Amino acid sequence: MSQPVKDAVPESKPMSSFVNVFKSLTGIRATKTTNLQLQSSGSQQTQKSSSPFHKIHKELCNFESLIEQLGNENSLSARTTAATYLCTAVQQYPGNRVSRIFNRAKDLINPSNPNYTRAAGYKLLTACVENIALTGPERLAYFRTFTAPAEPEDFHLQ
């Protein structure tokens, strides 16, 4: 594994952890090229000092936009893509938006949808159900969604 490039002004531990959480939520990964570009000039160090907050804001907006993209007013393709990205975020960082995500995504598993959409929907809904922060009534509602009639080929996904 390559070691991270040392910055001239190191970030504090809490800030670094905070940034890593949001990078993980949105699936953004730092690359060696990105790290080298940040260090390339002295003028960029001023930008870099304010960029973690800018990045966090941008990544939060991306997360929210993915949740909005799950709405049934969007195309099935866009909703499937959002479900795929949000699945990882829900698994790694359970939170208070899980019920909202579940409610917006539960129709992705309808038998009338294509296989790939149903698979992405089941994967996201499973990640939501595995969330430890759920209440009893929420778990019951989720169970009822999973036990609704489905395509026989989706049995292994339930």
C-alpha cells in the first residue's frame, strides 16, 4: 500500500475523521494524483485549508441528492444508480435517514421492474433492515415489504 503524502499543515484528528466519514458516504476515494496536486504549489495551500469544509458540504449535498434521486418521479435508471451508491453508505454509516431511504426505494423491488433494478433495490433495502438503529414497528414494516409477493427468481434476494 502506498503511504499518504504528508501535508505541510496536518489536519487535526477530528477533522480528518469527519472528512473520511463523508468521503465514505459518497464513495469518493482520494487518489495519489489528487494528493500530489494538492501539494504542488504554495498558492494551493491556502485553498486547501478551506477545502475540507467545501468538500464536506459538497459531499453532503451529493448524499442528499442521491436520496432525492430515489424518488419515483425520477427515471428507473437514475433510481437504480442512486440505490447502488446509497447501499454502501447505509451499511457503513447507519443513521436517521434510513427510514426515508427505505420508503423512497421500496418500490424498486416491484415485479414489474427489470432484474437489475430489483437486485439493487433488494440490496439497498437489506442494508436498511440491517441497521441497528431501527425501532420494532420499523422492522415490522420492512419485514412486510420483503415478504410481499415477488418474482420467483428474486427469492434468493429476499
